Amino acid sequence: MQYEGVLTKMQTEIGNPIQYYLIFENSFLNVNQLLGKELEITFQGYQCLNCNKKKKIFRQGFCYDCFMGSASAGDWIMKPELSTAHLDIEDRDLVYEKKVQLQPHIVYLALSSEVKVGVTRGSQVPTRWIDQGAVQAIPIVEVPNRYLAGITEVALKNHYADKTNWQKMLKNEVPAADLIKERASLKYLIPKEVQEYFDINKNDLCELQYPVLQYPKKVASLNLDKSPNFSGKLSGIKGQYLIFEDGTVFNIRTFEGYVVKISL
Ligand SMILES: [Zn+2]
């Protein structure tokens, strides 16, 4: 069997375990069904997710020009506190920015490699947590726009990590933590403008189960630019990573916009 097309991040479906899908133009693949099987990944070229041209991918699946110009790659994406649509101030495209920024956002704690703080649109829960490989997550506040979420995250960043250590996450080296207790203890850190959205009594801890047969002891990333052809036996899926028996891990996210052939 062969599947061919542009890589985009895997679609997920919550379940026990989580289900993962690779979606191509004319076909899709339930990746869970490949567990324990050999597969081969071959790099074939680039296709920008924004302009569809066969240009080298710069970041987030976009070619350089699209990344620098597209409204969906502004600085406020990675730094929510820079959001300005609530003030009617444009970054690259105010209509787009209003649509994305002026909707409910969640600030959360997630346990991936340690307890980390993050921001996501309400509609992206629990997708965002799955993509990070969190084993547990809990919302801290839900606020009406991206700016308020951003300033809350900034206030909490001094006390929590804001990045996942992907090696630890993939090796499942996760410390014990009580996120409900943790959330209750951080109310005083939340900015004044956001205090009204904090509800200590909510019980909405989310636990996530990944399809992994065996966690690796050591991990090494597959880089399609350097190794355009790779074969291995799939031993797990966590976050947006495929984990192979020999410890090779393939971050689908990093290679969005790459055209690949997957042979089973
Ligand atoms: Zn492009």
C-alpha cells in the first residue's frame, strides 16, 4: 500500500487511546493501525500550505514569502500578549485577526514533560493538548479574547515552563503532579483584568492516553532534508510524533508542507 501527498499535522480523535489520522488529498490513513508494522517514508518535494507552490518550506508549512506575509503567521500567534485586534489595531490583516483573536481563549496547565502553561483557542481543546503530548491538562481560565489569555500566560511564565521538553515527553519521563491543586494555588498570580474569569470549583481535568506499544529509551529526530528515505517499525504515536522501534522519532509538525510517499 502507498500513500502520497503533502504532510499536514495529524488529525486526532479523543479516545482510549487517541486516534491519529494522516489526511492526504485523495486518501487518509488511520495511523494507529500501523502500530507494530514496518513503514517507509520517502521525501519527494515541497508544497507550501498557503500558496501551493513547490517552494522550500521555511516554517509552519509555509514558504518564506508566505510566512513573512501571511496574516496567519503574525507575531501574535506565538506571542498572544501582542494581540491588538481588541483595540481595533491591525498587524497584517485586521479582519482575519479579529476573527481569530476575538473568540474564547483558554489558558491552561498541561503535564507533558513538566507542568507547563499555555494558551489556545477554546475550539482547539483538547486538540492542542494532544498535539503537545500532554498526559493531563486543565483549563485555568477561559477569557473572551487572545490578548487577555496572553497577559495571563506571561504572568504565569515566571512560575511554570512554557515549552515542552520533547525528548522527555517522548520517553514518557513525566513527573507526578496534581494539576487541580496546582491551579488552586496560582489564583494570586493571575492579572487583575482576568480574575473575574477564574473559577476554582470547576473539575475539568482532562487525561489523555496515547497509542504507544513501547516508549524509547533514547530518541533521535528524523530530518527529511538530511535523510530523505527512512524505514522503521512504528512503536507509538504521541503529540505529533511518530515513534519508531529504533528510537527514531518523526515530528510531523516540523515537516508540514513536505510531499512524502508512505509505503506499507
Ligand atoms: Zn507559499
